[in-house]
Amino acid sequence: MLETPPENLQLISQLQTWLRSWYGIEATLSPMAGYIDLNFKVSLSTGIKYVLKVNIDLSDENYLAAETNVLVSLQGGNREEAIYPEVIPKLDGTFLTRVTLVTGQKAMVRLLTFLEGTFYAQSTSSPSLAFGFGKFLAHLHSDLVAIENVNIKARHIVWDLQNALDLKPHLSAIPNPQRKRLAAYFFLQFEMVAIPVLKNLPKQLTHNDANDWNVLTHENEVTGIIDFGDLVYAPPIQEIATALAYAMMHSDAPLEVARQLLKGYQQVHSLEQKGIEVLYYLIAARLCTTAICTAVERKNGNNSGYVSVSEEGAWRLLEYLHRTNPKKASLLWSNPNVPKKETAHLFKERKNLFSNAMSISYQEPLHMEKAALQYMYDENGEAFLDCVNNIMHVGHCHPKVVQAAQKQLALLNTNTRYIYQSLTDYAKQLLSYFPERLCKVFFVNSGSAAADLALRLARNHTGRDQMLVMEHGYHGNSTATIEVSHYKYAGKGGPGRKPWIYEAPLPMNQQETPKVRVKEWIEKPVAGFIAESIVGCGGQVVFPEGYLNEIYDQVKAQGGVCIADEVQTGFGRVGTNFWAYELYEVEPDIVVLGKPMGNGHPLAAVVTTSEIAESFETGMEFFSSFGGNPVSCEVGKAVLEVIEEEGLQENARLVGSHLKTGLENLKGLFPCISEIRGSGLFLGVELVNSKGRADEVLATALVNALRQKGILLSTDGPHHNVIKIKPPMVFSQRNGDLLLKHLEEFLRAYFPS
Ligand code: PMP
């Protein structure tokens, strides 16, 4: 109950006069909470209570009459106790009165019975309460199903989930970028997955706001529902989604509470399976609606507690849903049906169709179905925290990137032989991240194609074929890039070094810095030198101070060009810098970009100087069918924009250093960790045995054990004993803590003290 502000006293006296003359009631009035309209509790000396509703939002006057008609239609029946508010007729038999308040506002006034009970929000959550809630909703639907009302049918409100996407332009009112991203993600899924189903489900009149402050309980039973201000025609599953949004918010076991509620509902009415399958996204959309409407109200200066009553709970539940595979929910909630096990069959077919040269992660392979930002969901309903996919730079299915691609695909997709805005816009945007001398760009479709082109550029520019390459380096799968990838040509099944390739030793730990002796390493002057800025396949190896600078100086001095491969490390991943080569203050002549550039869309590039680009103008055309197409350019632009808007480079710096500190602590506890390497969200954990030798067995066991805990990692390095950590850049500190917790638990179990 709220305090009565003095300015309300005059209004209360006016309302009391009306109550006296219209209803013959002598009563005291006290204000009650309300979203926009005014509600008063009316108490008679006899103990009887009513609710006086004073609607000042008259934007939909037809609706007020319609709502009143529905309440009147619901009245009566043969229930002992009323479960819906009843409208009290005036002495003249009418229900609704148009008035002008002392405040000058126009309003419509109605008197309703007061339902006793405890709000669901204040009740103790339990499976039986949820079960009863489900049954209650089903009975409510039985009562509403026969009511036809054209005004309600014509109603269009954002609180009707079918119209939730009307709120899309208001996502920008959410100030926190992580929350905005999550809401945008759920809206995208709602649009793609749920709306097409929702559109085809049968509709009926629904209450549409079974929230925790509208539902009344008594002794662990739902006993009533109030506030019929949001009635709409909608599929019943939509009502359930709304009820669940709140019931789940109040529970420590949200999926189970939902299961109970659905069970209760289905004891009375059955639900269509396809509705249950999208329920997860309907709940999420309802939570987004709450969150966005609150953010909009707050932006407009409305800070009242009523507006934000469910806000934190809504965000918590959205985050919980994000950590939960939607399939887990739909399997748990579905009518008994045995899910088909497709994985073994697909695995077998794959073996028949593809070469065994292709590998597959994990002893027990994963069959993925969906992914969401830093999570992946498999076909069994499990959710996985992705700690290794640096391609999904701004997050799996990031809504901004997906929508950029969808939109451009529908408008124009062509090639660089035409002029179009996206190409120049994106080139300018990308080049703004480089020093002025790196001012020419070529777009291609893979890191391999980019590295291949970089080699051609270097060779054309110098007229030489020889290349100096970094030991354990990897640059691609094409013939020319395999030749410069020591990791491949000198690795298992590799053809060995070609005579025109020379090797620079990779310092495997920070303590020993080999002397740079380019003249001794090469037999003939080289066209150039190629190296990753942190050697990924080599095991996340960062160069010791001065090492790369000295190689660059000596290679340039003998007339070669220096190529930085930023395919794994670029776009803010190292945290302190946008490009990892900036860690060393070197000046590459050519930079190779790939993986994260298109967030999974095949987009790669070579950036170089105008001199090197000019040397390539020999008369032979350079053309890539797909490189630089408008869809790719729009995707690339969206990725850069998300990195900026969401502060992802800074996130990589902060979360990365938090994670590195945690890993250093683990290194202090477990001698099997010999080194923590890397920068930002590009880290490596080297594992050794008691003799200090690479421990591939331990690394493999760790990766497989953490997969069972829902954490995805991989190994790399020449001895496959380095755990690679390079998650999508939306990885949070909380995600980092979870990873650390599971690493520690695994190591404690592996090395019992
Ligand atoms: N360079 C580096 C450093 C890479 O890690 C990779 C891919 N792992 C490539 C180049 C080749 O890129 P892609 O697989 O896109 O051809």
C-alpha cells in the first residue's frame, strides 16, 4: 500500500462523492500500485473491499468497454469463490463512467470486487504451485474461449508477443551493451524461429498478463487472476510463455517449474507440440519486452519502482536461458517422444563421403545444432561454453552481423567488377585501423587465399621466389601456403621443406632469445618473411622482446618484405592492440587477415603499401569471384562496428588479464603447467610431464574432460600439449571464472595429492 500524497486527497474526496452517489457506498480510499492508470482500494466499514479503477490512458477507449464486457461475461458460473474480479454495476445498471477529475484529466471509472490472496510474487515457489498455476490457466482459457469481441480482436499492443518485434527500434534504450546484445539475439531468434510457428497456431481470447503481481495464491494454490487490461487474441501457448516468464524468475529450478506448469495445463487442455518447441523463445521474447519497456520508461525519466519491478529478474532469466540449450527445454517440456539419435548415422555417412584427412574434435564427437554468442548447443540438449572459436569473433550468430548479411543478400550480391558503395565504405573503414603507409586492400575468401596472395605480392615486388618462414608457423591449405607453413611441411605427413624456403627458429619460451642471423638462415636473398604475430599452431607463442624487430630489420635490409599473418590474432583479440604485430612495434609491409573478419562468413584480405600494390600491376588481372562482394563487405562492416559499439577490444584486455592471472595461479598450484602464454583473449597453457617434457596425453585428457563439463577447448603446438584459449570476444569474466574452476577441478582429480 502506498502513502497518499497530499495532492491525491482532493481527488480521493471527489471519488468518494461519486461512490456515494453512483453506487450508494460510503468508503475510505487508498491508492494502489498501477502501471499508468490509477487504482484505489475501496474499504467499507463492513469490511467489504473493492477496487476503483480510474483509467487515465484513454488512447484505446473501445478497449475499456470491451474489457468490461469480458469481465461481465466471466461473472457468475457455479464457483464458490470468485477467481476473477467482478464489475459492480452502478445504481443505474451501467458499469463504466466517463469523468473529468479534479486534476483536469479525463478518465473512465469502474468499480471491481477485491480478490483476497497472496501475490504469486510473494508466494513460495514449488512444483505443486506451478502445476496448479498451469491448471488454473487452462480453466481460464476454457472460460475465455467462447468470448468473441471485435474490439479486442482489432487491438495492437506491444505486450501482445505477436507484436514484440515492434520494440526492435527501442533496443537502443538498453544502456548496457552486453544486455542489449543478448536482447537483440533473442529478438532475432524469436523472429526467425518462433514467429512463423506462432502465426499458424489457433488463437483465442487470452488474459495475456499472468504476471506474478496479477496472479493470486492461497495456501500453495493459485486462486485468482486480476488486471484484464491486456486481453488479446493469441495462441494459448503465448499466455503460458508470459506466465512462465514470471514463474521461472521466481524459481531455483526454472526448467522444472515450467515443466510442472505445462503438465498442469495439459491435464486440462492439450498443447500443440510445435508451440512447445518454440516456447523457450516466446519466454525470452516476453522477458525482452519487459526489459525494453523498462529501459524506455527509464530513458523517458520514469524511475518508479513499479516500472522496473521485474527488470533484474528478467535479465537474470534471459542470461539463464542463454546458458541453456533451447533443445534441452523443449525435450523436457515436450509430450513423451523419443528424440531421434542422428549423430552416429551422420558420423558414419561423413566417413563415407569425406577424406580421413579431415579431422574431428573429441573422442566422442559433438553434433552441433545451434549457437548463441559464446555458447554452442548440441543435438542432445547440452550447452557448451565456447572457449576456442576465434572465428566467431563477436559471437556466434551475432544479431547485427546476421541481419547485415540477410539484408544485403536480399538487395545485391555482385563482384568487384562493378562499383558499389559497400566496397569502398568497408575498405575505408578497415584501412582506418592501419598506419597510413598500409593503404591498399585486396579482398578474398579465406586466410589461405589471403596468405597465397601475400606471397604473390612479395614475389612480384622483389622479383625473388625465396621466403623466410617461422618455425611452427601455419598460413594456409593451398600449395604455396603449405610450402611456407613449417607446421605442415615439417609435420606429420608433410612433404618436407622446399629448397626455396628458409626457416627462422621459434623461441619456445621467453627466457631464451636466439640470435637473429638472417644471413646465416638463408642461402639466397629472400622475397620476404612471413610469420604469425603470435604463433598459434606453434602453441600461442609470443616473440621475446626484440626478436621479431630484428628479423624484420635484417630481412628488409636484404631487400625483402615482411608479412604479418593476423588471421588468428587480429581485430582487437590481443586486448592492448587492434593488431598483434603492434605488440612489437614492427612495421609489416603486408598484412594477412581472415577468420574473425567476417565472424564466420568467408571473408579475408591482404593489406599492403601502394608500392607493393603497384608492382602487382603487371597487366595480369587480379580477380576473386567472391572477394569483396557486397554481402561480405556489409558483414565486415558490421563486425567492425560491433567491436567498437560493444568495446570488445577492451573486453578482451580486461577478461584476458583476469583469465591470465587465474591461469598463473593454477601454474603455481600444478607443476604440470610449465608456461602461460599470449595476450588478451589469445592464450595458451603449456602442459608438461614430471620430466618437463611435452604432455600430449594430459592435454588430450583435459580437453576431453572439459568437453564433458560443457567447456570447449583445443590443443595445439608441435607436441599438441598446449591448451588453446581463444573464445569469441564477448566472453565474460564470469565465463572465465567458470573455465578456471573446471580447469582446477580437472587438475585436482588428475593429480590427487
Ligand atoms: N593463417 C593462419 C595463422 C591460420 O591460423 C589459418 C587458419 N587456421 C590460415 C592462415 C588459413 O586460413 P583459412 O583456413 O581461412 O584458409
